[in-house]
Amino acid sequence: MFLYGLVALIFFALTIFAGYALAIRLRSHLTWMEAAAASPVIGIIPATWVALVVYLFTGSLDISILLTTLLMIAAIIYLKPWTDRPAPEKKHLPAFLLILAASAILMYQGLLTYYGGEYHIAFPFYGDAAFHTSIITSFSQGSNYLPQYPIMSGHLLRYTFLIDFYSALLDRLGSGIQWSVVLPGISLMTSLFYLIYSLGCRFTGRVAGGLITASVVAFSGGLQFIQAFKDWSTSGQPIMTFLTTNNLNYTCVFDLNYVFTNFLIIIMAQRAALIGFAVGALIILISYTQYLEKNKDGKSGRMTLLVIGVLAGLLPLLHTYSYACVMISMVFLFILYRERQWYYFMLPAIILALPQAVYITGQGAQSLIRVQLGWMAGSLTDIPGFWIMNMGLELFLLIAGLLIAGKKKAMFYLPYLAIFIVANVIVFQAWDYDNHKMFSFWLMPSALFIAVALLRIYDFRVAGKPLFALVFALTILTGALVAFFIVSQPYVEFSKNDIYVADWVMQNTPPDAVFLTGDAPTHPVIALAGRLSYLGYYPWMYTHGVDTNDRVQTVRSIYNAESMHAMIERLKEQNISYVHLGPQELRSQMYHVNQSLFEYWEPVFDWTAPNGEQYRIYRVE
């Protein structure tokens, strides 16, 4: 088993090294450490796309892994990255190691940690993690061809699923579901925050500026720590008991309209955002070197625009919101700086994205784009208070930083301010909350000016350092509570019962089997065994603009059928091959199960768990 997992590790290392071979070609714009940090981003994106294209043509994940491996090896041999002399900058090594360690702790502790025979997870990722594991295992353990929603069989997967497809390659090679998520997660988070750190260093001219920039992004949050203090005061609990037993994610409390969710929560819960924002950070960094540092000589400048244009063009099926943010900002950058060679970026960015856009928008639902002034503020008069509460001191520091930084740097920020304006005017999906991804992207360049303001406070002759410490602490306090919550309160995502049932399903049912299941988001048949469900946790489909009412009624009619004959007929009509009947179905608030019918049907799997819960699986014949 160890050797089997080693194959996955080798494939992952090849991806990173191939990315490094490509990244060092940008050395006229990036330092060696920046290029090295960008390697996971630049490696994973083309590797995943190659594997997907091969998979679509062959229907075989194994063939796609083999051909992708051969192409990565060929690219490495052709580019000869070993001829480039590594030149790590010693002053930045501590920051890199700190970011790597923090990323490893957050990813390992927060996502699918396995111990005691169960998978654990930080509570904010409870639902999202199950959705992503269902996509991963549908490819690695099941037979998801052509790609369909695992929770809605037969409906094409018109979603940003490519980072999950890459994890499926690792899982197929033996990494296991935990490391297929955590390994690329650590590398991409390190890449993202080191690029943000490096951008901060360049922008402020100080290492401290880079550290502040990365910290402000990671620990983003508003004045919600005030609510946390109120809750602690009324709880009567000792401070450590309160911190280790309560939900500390005060950046996402819908009842109080706290919706500018902490950046760490976004990139860990929504894996697509992690790689999308990492691409965005790289493009912002390169844009800064080109237009503020004037590092864009002739052929090198054109080739760099071409490379980041290709990366942008490959984004829609990785993270559509990041693609939109990149395109909005780059259009305005080209206009502001009168970029004559804009087409080197725009042509690949548009041409490569067009077929993806056609595919994604082919969901069949009505247009979800609509005007909604103020996003979730409620009314125009509520907008100032809404953003003050949701951003807190970050908002005031941003405004101060724009005044301090000077006209040249403020002009560089204008294209990114356009993202904030657009997201405050137009909502792009059924759930208006989803616009938060655009605001999270906007936070990355905004943090540069927040760092400028904080450094100005630090440089005050009188009481500068203690005042800086106070303001900085209050700026990141709400986000720091979130980070503590992620690593300190594990939650069981998949129990021993779930794992046992999933193992049986994987070993005893065809990979392309379609199951009738309940609406539990962490259903083991879907999330672990990788089998397709006729309809699983359907609210996810609503956020993607898909109407599931007909299927909900069909599932109701089957589980609560009046006769065995009627139930079997409905199952065959929907091409359902297995029925799962366990605690997930019996506890469902949406479906009522007529258990008396199932007493006359012989199950192919009948198991009573140690805790007394019964699991049965019936084959439709």
C-alpha cells in the first residue's frame, strides 16, 4: 500500500517540477523564489487540463494519468530546468518557511484528518468538503463519464471541478482521499500566500510590508470580534472553554448579515477558489512588475503577457469568479497604462475561455445575472454600515493607505477597485452570497494599501510601535479567531460506519451504478464510494441554478410508494440500480420511507453497526 501511495507522490512531485520548469521562464519578472512558489499553480493547471482532455477522449482515468505523466516528463526534459541556478533570497526564506508551516497545519488539521478510524474536519467545511470528495471519488472510485454531478446522475457537471479532477488523479494512484485533498492544498496555499507576501514586499519595499499584507488577507474580518466578546460575556464560560467549544467563525453569520467571509474559510472550503486566487495573485504580481516597476522589455514582456493570458484562459473550469476578476482588472490595466501589446494576453484569455463559458452556461437554467445594488447590504442607506461592520478597521486603513501611497500606486489599484464596484452592483448566481468570492479576490490588492497605512503608524516617532500593535491586532482579531477555530475543533465528517458502508459499496457494486439515496450531504455512497446518486443533497444544485423539484418528487414517490410493484417500476424508469436505506434516509426531513415495503425485499447488504444503526442496500432487478 505504501508503494502504491508512493506513485501518487511521484506524480505530484512531477507536476510541481514541470511547473517549476515553466515558471523559471518568467524569471525576467519573477525572482527565483517567486518562480519556485508559483510552480504548483503553473504545474497543476496544464497537467489537469491535459488529463481531462485525454479522459474525455478515452473515458479512462488510467490512460489520462499515463499520458499526462509522459508529457510532463517530456516538458521537463525539453525545458531543462536544472540548467537554471537556484538563487534563494535568504531574507525571504523565514517567511517562506512560516507560510509553508502555517499552510501545512491549516490544511492537515482542517481537512479530512484521519484518526480513530474516522475522517475529521473543521466545522466550517462540513458540507463543502463532502461535495468535493463526491466529485473526486466519482472519478477515482466510480465511473463518472461523461462528467456528471455525483449528486444528480445524468446531469452534466457544468461546474468548476478541475481541481477536484486533479485530486482524483492522486486518489486513483493511491494517495487516499485525505492526501489527495491536503497535498495539493498545502502547495497551493503556500504558493498563494508567498506570492501575496512577495507582492507586499515589492509594494512597500519592506519585508514587514509583505508579512503584514499576507496576514491581513489570511486573517481578514471586520468588527465581529465585538459580537464574539458579547457572546463570551453572556455565556458565563471561562475564556478557553468558550474558544474551544463555540463556533468562532463570526465572519459568516447570516442572521446578523456578517457575510464578508474570512479569506481562509473561502480558500479551504471552496477548493476552486484556492487555485483561482493563486493564479490571480501571480497575475497581479506580474502586472505590478510590468507597470509600476517597468519591467517589460520587448520579447520578454510579450511572452509574459502570453503566459499569463493562457493561465487566465484556462481558469473558467477551475474558478469562474477568478477568471471574471482577472479579466475586469486586466482590461482596465491595459487602458490605464496604454498597453500596446494587450492582445498577447487577451487573445488566449478569451479564445481558451470561450468553449468553457459555453459549456458552463449550458446548464439550461434561466439567466441568474441581475442588478442588486449594495450586494447584501439590504438597502442603499445600509451600505456604509454594512461594509464598516463586515470589514472593520481594514476599510479605514485601506482608505488611508490609498491617500498615503501616492498617485502612481493608487492608479494601479483602480482596475481592482472596479471588481469591488461590479460585485456591489451585479449578482451572478442564484445565491447572492456567492458574490463574496469577488470581494475576496479584491481583498488581495487592497491589502497592499492596508499594509502601507499600518507601516505608517509603525513609523510614528511617538508611540508608533505600541499603536501599530494595537491597530494591527484589532484588524486581524476576528480572522485570528477563525483560524483558531479551524485548527482547534475537529468534527467527524465520515464515521466508521460511513467508511465501512463505502468500502462494501466500492467492492461489491459496479463503478457506474446509480443509487437512490437520501439527502444527507455526507452520504457515504456518494462522498466516499464515488457512486452516482439519482438525487443527493439537492440544495447544492439550487446554488448552481438547477431546478430539482421533479426529482425530489420522484424520490418521495419511490421511498413512500404504496406497493412494491410501483416502487420497482419507478426505479427502473429512472435507471436506478441500487437503493440505500440507512439512517440518512430514515432521518430525512424531506422524504418519508414506507418501511413495510422493504420488509419483503431481500437486501444484498444488511448490516447493523455497533451503535445499533441499520444499513441496507437493495439491488434493482
